[in-house]
Amino acid sequence: MKYIDPERIEKLPGRRLKKGETFAFRCHPQVACFNRCCRNLNLFLYPYDVLRLKSNLALTSDQFLDEYVDVVLRPGAFFPEVLLRMTENEEKTCPFLTDAGCSVYPDRPDTCRTFPVEQGSLYDAKTGKSRLVHFFRPPDFCQGQHEPDEWTIETWGRDQEVRDYNRMTLAWAEIKRLFQTDPWRGEGPEGPRAKMAFMATYNLDDFKKFVFESSFFKRYKVKQDVRKKISADEKALLKFGFEWVKLFVWGLKSKQIKPR
């Protein structure tokens, strides 16, 4: 998910897809390039991607992060990126790729789900809200772009079941936008507050323990119905984590979490 400068939007690579505009695409085992796009990737994982993948694989957050992820803090950045670790073979294939295709297909990451469309987040300073913008950008080797099936962003999104992913990606994009400036008050992006923020967004199992097994509810007022929901629903817990990070790091008010 990239932040897009409104003044540069028409200069970005790929064809921007506006509402109602169509593109042609279909991927299936009979195209010559089938699965070729699942190799040697810099595939960024967003928090909801990690939630879905670790649940699909029946792993804890710690297990998934240890086995499948590289956490990278780029120079000058204030929050790390999470990348899917490719398999150590000659082609550096995705660890979930099989001869039959994607082994985690129902829970594949957001970037894979929207391919060959790339998304960006366009922030409107007047409204204080972000919206998704889309670009049709298949790689040159992709034969699926020559198939006859036509889609709009809306029909493609329904076909690929992107609604939940889009909502969670936009919520995460709002936090990533805030991280464009240094919020750590001298601690740096590897300090204790930064580690707490990473836990709340990428390590839901540890965050759940923090919320329910520490003095969290003595320090924050949270309604009983919210407590019950986040105890049973990991997606709700992740949204709660986003709210807590905005409050904890930047002091932004939350409807669900009130400091005591």
C-alpha cells in the first residue's frame, strides 16, 4: 500500500482505473505463465494478511512471524515493514506455492488478491480521509491480460472477495500515514513503545494476552460488549489494536478506549 501524491497520480506507472472502466484478465493453469508471478517477490504483508495467514496455517502469531516473515526497518523509516520470506531455492518461490497453485488461496495476501491491479492510498487533507485508487499493471510476461474476460474494479473486487481486505488495508494505511513522521520522542523505532505498537498490529496473540492478562483494563476503560467481542473475534481485536496504537502513540481519541 503506497501513499500517492495527488499531483503525481497521473504520472505513476500502469493504467489508472476509474469507476466503471474495464480491464481484461484471467489466470488459469492453461496460460503459459501460470504461477510465474509467485516467484522472487518483495511481498509486503499488512496486519490483516498476517491474521488470515496464521489462522489458515493454524499457527500462533509468533510461529508465523518466525517461520515466514522478514521484518525490515528501512533507513529513515519510523516503523518496520513486514515481508513474506521466499523459499531458499533457485527461483525463490513463494512458500505457499505448489504445482496446483496457491495452497493458502482463500486467505492469500491483499497484494495477491488484487493482482494484476495495484492499489494506493490517496489522502484528502480537506476531509481527513483516505480512499483507494487502482492501477492496472500486470508484468510484461503476464498472459492473463490477453484473455477475453473483462472486469471493472467493482466486479473484480467482488470476484476476489476483497471487501474485508480493502477495509482493513485502508485502516492500516491511516496508521502508516501517521508514521511518516517520527512519533517516538527520542526512543527511536526500535524502542519499547515501537515494540508495543508492532505487537498490537502484527502479533495478535501477544496483544490479546497484554489486553486480557495485564493491568490494561485498570488503565483504560473499555465497555463490556467490546471486551467480549475482541475476546472472541480476531478481526475485531485487530481493529481494536489499531485504535489503541493511535491513542498510545499519538494520543488520538478513541470511541472504544478511554484512559482512566
